[in-house]
Amino acid sequence: MRILHALTKCALPLRRRVISTHFPRTCSFLRPYIGAPPSSVSGTMTAAAADEDSLRRALAQKQSSIDVQGGAVRQLKSSGAAKPDIDAAVQALNALKLEKASIESQLQAALAGAAGGGSSSASRDAFRQAVVNTLERRLFYIPSFKIYRGVAGLYDYGPPGCSVKSNVLSFWRQHFVLEENMLEVDCPCVTPEVVLKASGHVEKFTDLMVKDEKTGTCYRADHLLKDYCKEKLEKDFSLSAEKAAELKHILAVLDDLSAEQLGAKIKEYGITAPDTKNPLSDPYPFNLMFQTSIGPSGVSPGYMRPETAQGIFVNFKDLYYYNGNKLPFAAAQIGQAFRNEISPRQGLLRVREFTLAEIEHFVDPQDKSHPKFADVAKLEFLMFPRDDQVSGQCAKRLQLGEAVSRGTVNNETLGYFIGRVYLFLTRLGIDKDRLRFRQHLANEMAHYAADCWDAEIESSYGWIECVGIADRSAYDLRAHSEKSSVALVAQEKFSEPREVEKLVITPIKKELGLAFKGNQKMVTEALEAMEEKVAMGMKADLESKGEVEFHVCTLGKNVTIKKNMVSISKERKKEHQRVFTPSVIEPSFGIGRIIYCLYEHSFYTRPSKAGDEQLNVFSFPPLVAPIKCTVFPLVQNQQYEEVAKLISKSLTAAGISHKIDITGTSIGKRYARTDELGVPFAITVDSTSSVTVRERDSKDQVRIDVEKVASVVREVTDGVSTWADVLKMYPLHSSGTAEE
């Protein structure tokens, strides 16, 4: 999966950005916290950024005026000036201080707006804590091995959490695997080393780590630098506009900083170990894979897979045959992945074992059109192209069809999956106004990738990268073909022979080995991956100059290529078929991250009927709700309990998850308990012939005959009808006894 790890962005698109360091925003996540089901508002980044800059400059000027006026007051006092003169100078000084305090308040508001939609850091933390406390108390998830003080980055899903996860994955299968006729596979979690060497994980699946020089405690180097920059920007009002711009630039390029650059910044800013304030070591790479051995001898090394995609790539040949040797086709896999995080934090957003759902859509690189693109072309949603990011603009609503036709999105197939991902997330319950698709910047793109977009969801942590949608060209299949010596290719047979002109790039490995030694493979791969225009330009330069500077993305620097190191030519010949390596469009889903964002987007509070407390509610759509409905006898009554059991049987027969509660607790408290679990409907048995059905968010109730209630609930939970349809068909019910 490519959405959770930033390794070397040129060799593998396995990026590790959890929270977007871009300041543009679209709305506040705190709006759904109190009073009503979630809603949102829009905001503008460019004005906020300009305000922040001007306010910092005004604050610096005001501080300078205060310093001058303070010196004047001291001078008057030391020279024995008249009291009225001193009082007037002190009054002027106090006025300047009041003006400074006013500017500080404006700056604080501007910073809060840029960081969290107008909400302070404390408000975001309080909201997050309210959500997490509810989730853990109601056993959606809890720290693993809790009685042994737990292990960071490992969590258990409890009964409601398991149900939500199961429902999300079930809908994912329906929405993608079934509707798109994908080939689903299930591959082992233990992966031989040779596979992950070919993919580049063994060499490059690393994060930069620093150690507390006295205790040995390890930290992510980029996290420490990011936290320092964000804290200074949000809390240090004395920060100059120039220094603020510098820190923002560091946040923007954080993923691209080398170990040396990270170490230099950590030393320059005096960053120390958070817990002990001890000095830190220089950053060094740490491979994030869990290593193991296969078999008792220990001579066959392996790893717990860090993603599920490689299992699909190595099976391409058999899957292609299974599909009748036809392209395009897609293979999909849901499974566990493992990453030995250095210092996991942020709950379900960064963990050491997690569930991925990945799709590899194999397509002819010469034809990336999609027959169903028209189905999504008219969708309009927040998109954040790289040009807008670079120019400091905010995400804007764009029509997907226009984005593809303008070339903002590289091709129809990539655009089609962006649209399908949007529909998937919004149908789950993700707020469309807090969902954006951000295009990778040029410095994030792998050298072989045609285009990459991330579906980012706004939460209390900021913008969270939850789905990556990438056109990876043919890199993966070529890498495994080379390592395994098995051709992972497709064929297109021609009705008549065709004369074609082919670009032939032949690296001279002996010469490259002498020149670049251990870096030979990366230079060779970069040469072979050149596009025709670049290759022919290199050919002309080599012929005229004898050597040329060539940027190798995986090395992060330019190297000198000489004429004897590579042969570049075009050949014409007749072919009866075209043999080619398919390109891959890869949507990759972090299921845990999506679920956590869904929890935040669904959470709100409302006052109890007495008004003496705030009640927690999860407004899950019926599609993902852990329990679809509850059945309550209004009072403890044998006849009512029998009716409740009868309804329970009919709900079970209809395949509707439900919970029956025949305790003597008041009906209001039972409603509150199930609202906190996100149960959308409650059936209250208050007679033997008909019952009331209550909808969670509106608290409206209708009366339905006992024999019909299961079918009505099923139609709504299956999406066949809506609650609005139910209100049209059945009378609204008002009961004085079923108080909340």
C-alpha cells in the first residue's frame, strides 16, 4: 500500500505523511460536536495566510514602538522630569501595549483558523478526547494487551468496532470487487525476502530515527521537527513573518529532507528529546519491516508484509491467464499489513498492524480510457491540484470530467477511480465538505509515476491521507520480471503485421558498474525508465558532447552519463503482435484511518430532555452502523416481551443485526445507550399489535404493525428506501410515555 509510508518517493511511492502539512483548509471539524448531526462551512486559506503575515509584521512593529516608548519613559524618570510628562509617557506606553494585545488576539484567531477551521488546539484536543473516550468506553477499540500496560501502536477492535469494520469491508467488496468485476485474491502475510528486494522494500522501506543519547529512547526525526515547527507557528506570537515563512517552508518540504538536512535543522533549532530534554543522536535510517525466518533452519529470511500489493503483482501472469489473456482487468486484496513504527501515536491513524484494501488495475499503457468514465464524469468535489498548492491557493470544487479533459488528472482510468473512491467514502458517511483529493507535488512523485492523488479527510488531527490513487506505470511488473526472470507481460495480436518503430535503451552494465559501483542498479533502472523524449535528448547530447548530466531520482542527485555507458536507438521492424508490460492504476485504502475519520465525522452531542447533561451520538448511516436496530418492550410485561422476541426472530430472518433489551431501565436511558453506539433505529413495543419505530438523529417515531416492522427496517437499512419515505407511508407518532 502506498498511502502510509514515505520512503524514498522516487523508488517507492510509500509515503508516510499522516497529516497534511499544507495549511489550506475547507471547514471546521468541530461543527458536529454539539447540538446537531454533522454539517460544515467553507473557509479560505490565502486570505488567512496573508492576514497572518501582516499581523506578524504589525506585531513586530508594535513591539519596536513599545521598546522605544519604554526607553523614553526610563529616560524621563532618570532625568527627573515633571510628573505630568512621565504620566503622559506611561499612558502612551500602556496604549501601545493594549494595541499589541489586540494584534496578538487577532493573530491567535488567524492561527486557529489556519490550523483547525477557527478552532483552537485545545478545542480540537477536547473534541478528540470526547470521541476517543466514548469509543474506548463502548468498546469500539481498546489498546491491545491492556492488562499488561499495552503495546504502543497495537489495538483490539471490540464488538461494535468489529461490526463497523466488517460493514465497511463488505461495502468495499460490493462497491469495487463486485461492481467492477475484480479478481479477488488472498495472499500470505509472510513474504520471502527476495520478493521485497525486488520491490525495493528491503533497501528503502525506512524512516529516519534519532535516539535520546542518554536513555536510548527512539523518536521519528521528522516528527520532532514537524512538532517544533507547528508549535512555534501556533504559539509563538513573537515569531517574525520571515521566520514563520521559513518554518512553513520546512513543513512543506519535510518529506524531502535528507538525514543530514534533518539533523542540521534539529541542531539549529535546539530540539531535544521530548521526555527528558536530553540531546539527540544524528538521524539514521531504520527499516520498518518486521523480519522473520521461514522454516526451522532460519536460512530462508522473510518479512511480515508491509503492504498487500506485492502478492497481486507476483501473481499477474496467472491472473492474466484466468482473465482470458485480456486487458484491462483489476485484482483486489483485503488483508493485514505490518510496519514496525518507531514511535506510533495518533491512535488508529498510525499503528503497527492494520488492514489494507488494495486494487491493482492493469491497463494498456497506450489506452487508459475507461468505458464507464461517463458514470462519474459529472461528479463535483474538492480537488487540490499541485499548481494550486504551489501558488498558495485552497482546494476548490472541480467537475471530474473537466479535470480529466484539461489534463489536471492524467487519464480517464485514474479519474474513474478517483470518482469511485469519492462515492465510496461519502456513502460510508464521510462528510463531502471535509474530503478532498490532493495531487502529489512534483517532489513527491516517483520518477516512473504518471500521476498520483490522495483522498484526504479532515479530522481533529488535520488532513489525513486515507486513500492513495496512483498511476504507477509499469514499474512493479518490470521489477519483478527482472528479479524473477519470468516475463510479466501482456500481448495484443494484430490482424495484419505492422511495421513499428521501437525505442531501445540498452545500459552497458559493465561500464555503469565501474562508474557507480553499488548504485549501478538504480542508475540502470532510471535509464531504462526514460520516456522517449528524454531518451532522444540524451542521445543527441551524448553524440555532441560525449557526456550528459542525468538526474537519478532514487539517488536524489545528478550523475554523469558518458557515451560508453548506454546505447539509445530506434529500430523499425514488422510485428505480428505487441508484447508490453501493462501499466497499473492503484487505489490503496487504509481501512483503520477511514474508520477513525468516520467516527469523528459521525460524532456529536445533544442535551438530555432534562437539559442536565450532554448525550453522545454517533450518526452512522445504516450501511455501516454496528447494530441496525434495537427492540425495547416499553415496560416489563410478559406480553410485550413475547412480541419483542417475535420481532427479534423476524429481524434475524431478514438478516438485520439487532439487540433486544428487556431490562427495566427507563426507555430514555435505553435510547441514549443505543444512540451512543450509533444504532439508527429503535423499535419500542408498547402494544401487542403495533410498535413504534424511532429514528436516531431526528428522534421522530412512526407506528407500524408488528408483522411489517422487520421488512420496513430492512428496506431502509438496505438503502431501498429512506426514512423520509417511511414518514410518508406511516403516521408520525407522539407518545407521552416513551420519554427520552
